[in-house]
Amino acid sequence: MINLDKSENWSSWEDWVKTKKAHYGSKTGLQVYGGIIDFDPDMQKDLVGGDKITYNEYLDLQMIACERKGAVRWDFAMCYYYIPLEFKGEIERITGKAVCFKRIFVSGMYPDGMCFDGKEDHVWIDKHGIEGYSVGDCLSFFAEPYRYIKTGNGKQIDFGLRNPQDIKKIEKYVLPSDEELMLQSIDAIICETCYLNEQCFRGMCIRDKKERQSLRKDMLKAVKESGKRRNTRYS
């Protein structure tokens, strides 16, 4: 049982149990801090290994994955819940059955058309479809995001990629740093919530440059501090 005393979603385990009862067996997809909890029993069939757990365990594992967002491949989760667009990565290792990418850059889109980026490190994907490539090759491709249960340290829900297709070899490239990815997200938020967005055509920002830079700096600091607090809580 996870300690929810410092949760941003529930005040206690009993509070989570009340939420679970309110949506139990429904088609609800509950948006919470850290992710989405899908109460639809049919969606349990989409979870690899989901046939080996009860529906009640299925709900608890989803909740724990949201509470421990930093412990799962959340950028793949975003593509699972929303719209994946493209993946790019450099092959780090090849075995008889699988390929390990040193890092995969993620591009996706929300239903409203806003795009998001992310990255995941040391990702293993089934080798089928990626034969003929070598260590050091950089590839762009599309793949299916999926959920599965991993059991290395107790039962946990995590996210991965499978069935790669439209694979193309590309030139070596430099992935954005964590801070650059944070700033991309911050820029999108600033743009969407700006008091000048009715006059802006999105081609060039018309907001005061110093004001915008100060806001970006403050938001970046807040995001980093929030990440440190969450990592400390679950370390």
C-alpha cells in the first residue's frame, strides 16, 4: 500500500478508496495529477499481463503509476493516452531478439492540436522490423505505445513501444536537453494563456520580451523544484 499523505490527488488511502467506489466499473477516464486512471473494465484487456491481476489491482496499479510519475516511462504514456506522431532514436545495442535505443525522442499531439515532445532513455524494442540496421544508426519511425505489467520490483504498470513501422535511417542529431524540453512546454503554456493571444498570429511573440523571459525563468525554476520534491518523496 502506497503512502498518500503527501499526494496531490488524495488525502489518504481511504480517500482513494472512495474515489474508486464512485467510478468502479464505469467508462470513466479520470484525469489526475500525474496521469489518467481508466476505470473501464474492458481497457484492462489492453494491458499486457492484465489477465493475471484482478480489476481492483488494475485500478490500484494505475493510481500508483500516476503517483510515481517519475518511475514510469511517462513520455510513452502521453503517446498512449493521446496521439503519437513520430519517434527518433540511436541504436545502442542489438541482441538476437531486441534492439536497445540509447535514447528515443518522442513527438505527440493532444486532441486540441497542441503538440508535445519528450524523451526516454535506454529503450528496448522487439527486433522484428528493425533488422538490417547497426549499432550507431539513427532511425525515425512510428510505433504503437502500449501498457504492460513489469514484475522486477513488485507489480508495476509501465509503458513501452511495439510494432515499429515506416522506419527510416536519418542523419545523427542532437536531442534537446531536459531543460530545453521543459522550456518548450513552458513556451506553449505561456502562449496559450497569454492575455495577448487574441491579437497574436503565433508567428512572432508580441509580448514584452523582458516580461516573457522573466516568466519563463520563474516557471522553469518552479518546474525544477516540483520535480525535486517528487523525486525526494519517492526515493
